[in-house]
Amino acid sequence: MNRKPMGIFQIIGIIALIFLALFALSACQSNEFFDEEATIVKIEVIEDQTEEPVATITDQVFISSLTEELESARTSSTANLDMVNPDYKLLFLNKTDKVVREMSYYIEEKTFGVIGRYHYDGELIAVVTELPIE
């Protein structure tokens, strides 16, 4: 069996398919911040420095929209950066008031690889949605 060596166009085609597949996979990013069984019913907003409660968000439309945004957003590592302390700590609570996820929130947008207000475990999340608080 004599096989012809691949031509340059075949090699370019294979490389293009690999990049296309990688791009498609990266577009389907999921952060998995929230367990599928966990229904978030409220978000407790706590002042980061004093630990004083600031507000409780119970608007289900807002909560659903925010959690979907956080789940699908790009992130950027802040592990090696010296960042200022966040303004608020957010507690995402389920029906039994169990904390499902805790993350930080900045009033002003931060730009570190992505633009965002939400921070979790050394990652800035590319979500700029403002909290509905005064």
C-alpha cells in the first residue's frame, strides 16, 4: 500500500478544524458556580469591611438573570494581582437559607483581563450587572 503524503492544503484544513473545535468548546464555557439542584431565592449583600448587612435581594427575575450571566461569563485570573478589597460580600442562599455560593462584588467595574464587578476564588468574572441596591 502506497500512501501519498498529505498535501499542504490538507494539513491546513486539519489545523483549521482543530481551531474551530477549540473555539466552539470555549464559547460553551460554564463556570458551575451554582449546583443545578440549588435554586437561589435571595442574595444577602454584606459590607465587606464591617460585615454589616446592606440589603437582601429577593427579585427572582433579577436573581435568575444574574446567576445565568455568572454561569456563562468569561473569567480572568487575579491570583497574582494586588487588588483592593471588595465593597460587598454576596451570599447566594437557597430555599432553606443555606449559603450556596459566596462571592465578592465591586461597586466600580474592574478591568483585569476582563471587565467585571464580581470576584470569586481568584477570578474576576466578566459580568458588570449592577446590584439593585442604594
